[in-house]
Amino acid sequence: MSVASYYSQEAHGPFFTKPLGNFELESGVTLRNATIAYSTFGTLSPAKDNAILFPSWYSGTSKIIEQAYIGQGRALDPDKYFIVVANQLGNGLSSSPHNMPSPLNGASFPEVMIGDDVRAQHQLLTEHLGIEELQLVLGGSMGAQQTYEWAVRFPKMVKRAAPIAGTAKGTAHNQLLVQTFREAITSDPRWDEGCYSDAAAVQRGLRRHARVFAASGFSPRLFSEEGWRAIGFSSTEDFLTNFVEGYFLPMDPNNLLLMLNKWAKGDVTRGAGGTLQSVLSKITARVTTIAIQEDGFFPLADIQAEQKMTPNSELVTISSPWGHLALFGIDPEYNSKIDATLKRLLLA
Amino acid sequence: MSVASYYSQEAHGPFFTKPLGNFELESGVTLRNATIAYSTFGTLSPAKDNAILFPSWYSGTSKIIEQAYIGQGRALDPDKYFIVVANQLGNGLSSSPHNMPSPLNGASFPEVMIGDDVRAQHQLLTEHLGIEELQLVLGGSMGAQQTYEWAVRFPKMVKRAAPIAGTAKGTAHNQLLVQTFREAITSDPRWDEGCYSDAAAVQRGLRRHARVFAASGFSPRLFSEEGWRAIGFSSTEDFLTNFVEGYFLPMDPNNLLLMLNKWAKGDVTRGAGGTLQSVLSKITARVTTIAIQEDGFFPLADIQAEQKMTPNSELVTISSPWGHLALFGIDPEYNSKIDATLKRLLLA
């Protein structure tokens, strides 16, 4: 599958695309004719008081979030709520290295920060959809980074927040992990400082990235219990090649690298100023912080440390052999616990 | 520091070198004029009944084991015991890719298995040192692999065994991790299929390897608590560059790759035949299996599963923010718990 056919309505739609105009990034560079892609589920109430926002995680699009979290009878029920799933900049549906016209294309796409995504989403919600109140902002991993940023930056708009398996400020260990993901790609000579003409030619880097990602993204227990059998794979190697490599191979390396840089630099204090403690202490939303017990990317202790700094919050821990990648909705037990937790929060 | 000056008596001695003659490997290839390097501490009793064997771990030599585990008043007390620290094949002191004459040098050095190391050590002990009984065989990580192999292969000779932070049979998750370490080096174009003329030129691969290694070798807590300050580093980056990269940079890439392949394929059932359960159930030594709670390379659950298959065994778990790399003797609390545990085992 080519990069263009991967990042398409056919593969990831239906989604809408909203022009952001000339969008000035935190770096000072203006992203001209920037766009944000999003999907919606359900109907916005006349009072516009039933909106939920769910920003995307690393490498994901609105499609996987729809499949994993949204449905009748679930916490994110389109019969009750108007759910906006926002694609982060660089994810291939919103403005991204692979779809940007020259001269800001490819490796020359400017650096994007989590705060940029949140401002773009704010513009989408307020100017385009007329939404001034969110019942809930939630997201996993990089989506949790955006969730914290929302709660800090727009406290009057966010009634509830559920950061899942992610942090408000990147830890040194998490940054080291992300660096290993980056280097798995950039070490491929075909990456060529980002100036490849064919994304698929960077396959060695993409495959290496997939395996480094899998080594800490899933828990060791998933491998010892051969939990991948439940989703139809026949061996560890079958799982790593056909599931993990297969997932990343159609993606654009520069898109991934842009998101990885954003991930590593995620830090709510950048925009807000002050210490992490002082910034988180000002959050007014009701917060349910969700950690995955076996998460190798965002360990429970790091998530718990931030939850304790967040005033109106509780910590919910979910166990899954899928580790961080339980986020994908692959583990029925994780899914049912997430639903129960979010339903409780939405009633609070 | 050049590779030659790194793997030297000056840097890692004093050590002895014993010719193994023409040593036939499990693969069927004969390693001509093979040698095994070792250090000894203490004096062999006239009855030859006070010997302890400690094989080396990945990338380490007898020197670090001496520094971290051996001393008067410690469990491994040279006033009481005759302690033999054996350097595994490929570690740079014993026969290794970098010191082997053509045509078996460099990337053409034949594949070595854990069983080969144990047979080489057996030859050293019985033929050269006249030792027929070992009070204790112990080792960490790849040393634990060798310890299990000793207990399985030479049950009459091994009275006690202490595998630390390692397994008898590699798990799929551990093999995936080791693959990421390998690829961190082999992705460097200067590695050139192992045919580099200058090991130091492979520095990008060695540095990348160091960081992938550090990302799971230490625990996330070490980073969040900045535990590296205790050994004199000033920032995460200072620690990663000057400690972790600095440690690996003088080593020979083909040496490391040979050991990594051996690590990944470590499996006591290869030589013994049968299931892991049936092989471990035949161990007659008294075994203390030691796990490090925060170990990202060899998770507690995997170690515990094997301990439960081992008849005359107990499990001791030690907690350290240094994770797997507490093995290096860097954490005083780990060191004192190891000593107490080994003293108890040696009295049993």
C-alpha cells in the first residue's frame, strides 16, 4: 500500500478536513494553508452541551479511535454525545510532512508541539463547530499529552478530562525510549536525512522501528503467554512481522519522526510557565487519570506522580498483557474497564 | 582507547590464558588454537573442595566481576574460597572475533553457544586446575544462562547454583530485545557486514546500541529519581553519554554481536533434549534463583516460572532502581542483599 492510499478516505475515513488558514506554530513558523482532519460521531445537541473531544495518539488516526472506543452502549455513545476525534498534526490526515506542498514538505516540515495541536483543535471546535464546552477531553499516550494540555490551557472549556497511559510532561526515561524509536528510522541510509523519494524504500528503518516499539510497547507477559494467538497469529515472528511491521510499513517516515519529536518534547509547563506541580495544581476539570499496569512506555509510577499533583483527580489502573498497546482496543478486558471508568466519570 | 588496549592485561587483568587446543563447537566448526581467559582469587584447598565458578556476562570481563562481587568478608571471600572467574568466548579476553587469526576472525568467527562456554570451562577446571567439585556456580544475565547449563550438564560437579537475573531458556520477549540490540549495531553502514577495518568507526552503531540497552537495562525509576547522581553524573545526557556510551565505545562490535547471538539462543534444552520442565527437573544442585524486581531484560515472572520447575530451589527477589544493571555492583543495597543471599546458600 502506498503512503497516499494509506492516508486516504478509503483507508481512514470518513473524515472531514477543515482549513486552519495560516497557522502560526509555537516555533514561530507559519504553516500556510494548514488543515486539521477530524471525524464526528453523534449529533451536537441544540444547547451544544454534549461534546466530547478525543485527540489521536502516535501513528494513529481517527479511524482506530472510532473502532476501539465509540459505539452504542459504550461510554462514548453517539446516541448521547457528539464526539469529535481530532487527528494530530503530522499524523498523515491533518497537515503532515508527506502531504504538505513544497517548501514545507517532508523533512522541512516545521517542528510541531503538543500545544500547537491543542490550539488547532480549539480553533476547529470554537470557530467551526461552535462548541464552547466539552463534557470530556480524553486521549491515550500522545492523546493524554493533548488532554493535559487542554485542561491546562482552556480550563473553562474542559469539564472533565481522562488522560490515559500518558503524561503531562515527558520523563527522561520516556524521552530516551522515543530517541531509540527515532534512531531506528533515521539510521536507515535510505531515510537520507528525510529526503527519500519513496517512503517504502525506508522499510528497514520502519521495520526496525516497529520492533523496538514492540519490545517495550507490549508486556513481556504477552509474549510468554502467546497472547497474540487471540488475534489470529501463529508465532512470535508471525505477530511481529504481520502485525507490528505490517502496521507501520505503509506509513511515512517523516510523519512518524515529526510526531516522535512532538512526543518527546511534550510538556504542559512550556506554554503555562512554572513548575509541573504549579501548572497541574491549576487544573479545574474533574480528572480521571488512567494507567496501564504493565505499560513500558509510561510506567504507573510516573503517571501516579502527576495524578497526585492534579487537584480534582482519581487514579484508575487497568491491567493488560498488551501493555501500552492495550490502547488499541485489542483486549476485551481493557475495553470493558475503560468503558466502566469513563461512564462513571461522565456521570460525575 | 583502541580495541587492543581495551582487551588487555592493563585494563582487565591480571588474567591467565589457557589453550583449549582445537575446540570443537556445537556448530561443528573447530576453533583452532582456542583459548579461555580466567582470573582466580584465593587458594585451592589441598582437598580441592573450596572452588567456586563465576562465568562472565554480556560485554563484561572477569575484572568487573572481581570488583563487584569478590572481597574479604564478602560472600565470595578469597580467604575461604578459590574463585575462578571465567571469561566467556567472544568477550574479548577469551578467543573472540577481534583477536582470532584469519580466516576465523571478525565476522567469520563461528557461532558459539552457551553450551560451548560451559564445555570450555569444564575443560579448564578438570584438565588444568584439577577441580572435580564446585561449591557454587553463579552468574548474572548470560552468566545465569551458563550457570543453568552447568547445573544441567554436569550435575555431579555442581553442589550449589545461583543464577542471577537470567533464564535457562530465552523467552520470545528477551529474544526480541536482543534483536533490537543487534540491529542497533548492524544498521550502522560502517559495520559493513562485520568487515570494518576500524572498530571505533562503528561508533554510531555502538552509541545507538548503548542507548537501546540503557532504555530497558535500567529501570524508569533510576531516571525519575536521578539515581545516576550517586555515581557522579550531572544530567541524564551526561549519564547516557559518559557512562553508558563510554562503557561500550571501546569494545569490538563483532565481539558484542557474537555474544548477543549466543544470548538470544541460550537454551538448556538444546544440549539436554526434552522440555524445559523435564530438563530443569533433573537438576540436583541446591539452587537459589535470584531475580531483580525491576529487571527489564529478564522479568521476575519469567525467572519465577523457571525457578518453580527447579526441584531444590528457592527464589530471592532483590529490588533496585538500577534494574538489570544492578548486576554491575553499582547499588550498595543490591550488593549487601546479594552477599547475604549467597552466604546463606554457601552455608546450606
